[in-house]
Amino acid sequence: MRPPKLLGLPIMYAMVWLFGSVLLFVWVQHIAILGVAALLYPVLWKAADWDPRFIDVMMTALQETPPTRNRSIHGGDSYAP
């Protein structure tokens, strides 16, 4: 089942694109940011075409599986004793 869309993008992709570009525009205050946002739209559209729930999956994975305490020792997450 496809997720609901806004401006042709799934809701999460559209939120990332809209909020990211508006916040960057407010921070930098340069009109070129709107051009960059316009160039990013087809990239996000293609990514959403490839996997419409990628951002949802990444958000869930990052929230539900926090890094382990021994991450710095092993150079990654190690769940073995």
C-alpha cells in the first residue's frame, strides 16, 4: 500500500524537503536556496519512487535501536558478551 502524498512526494519526504529548505532559507537568507530546493525535488521524487517508506524505516530503526555502550571499543555495535 502506498503512503499518502503531498506535492507528489510521500508525506515524510515532503516534510523533510519543505522544512529543510525553509529552515535553510531562513538561516542563510539567500534566494539561491530556493533553487537548490527546486533541484532537490526530483532527487527526492526518484528516491521516493525507489522506496516510499525509506525515511520512515530509518527513523524507526534509529529510535528503536540506539547505539550500544561498547560502540567505541568495537568500532560498531556489538551485542555479544
